[in-house]
Amino acid sequence: MVSSFRVSELQVLLGFAGRNKSGRKHDLLMRALHLLKSGCSPAVQIKIRELYRRRYPRTIEGLSDLSAIKPAVFNLDSSSSPVEPDLAVAGIHPLPSTSVTPQS
């Protein structure tokens, strides 16, 4: 988790742990990893998870599992018109095609 942090997140983490938060990204990352290897408090571990979740937020609960939605799209009965699966998931149905002749 820590190795995916940006400079600002590493600075927040090191500042929270009372460590030096200045330097290049590589230096900050090495300090943060040393902090973990030397054993850190549960509060620091919670802060790491919080920063990680802020960086990579979870998807909306209703959209987190598309596998539950897609099978319903493929179970259309034969009387229904065919719809692109990705469009059907988004609730978009294409208009029927019509031929158009250009006017002069």
C-alpha cells in the first residue's frame, strides 16, 4: 500500500508518525517502509489504510459487482430487440436505423 502513495500522502503519513517529512519521494518512501518494518503503532496502521482508501476509493456499492447485472442482460427473451450489452447496462437503447437520403 505504502509504495503506491504519492509524495503528499507519504508526507502526511510521516508527519502523523512524527518523522521527518521533507525530501525526495524515494527518501520519503524509504522512511515510510522503515517505519513499517520497525513496527508501528495501530494508529499509524489505521492512517495508512485511511490514506490508501482516500487514494483508491471503493466503487459505489450498487455498481461494485457488475457480474450481477450482466447476466440479466443476456437473458433477454426472443421477442425483445437485440441491444448492445454495455449499452443495456447503462440503460441506453439504440434507436432503430432508418435510411436517410441527402438533399441537394
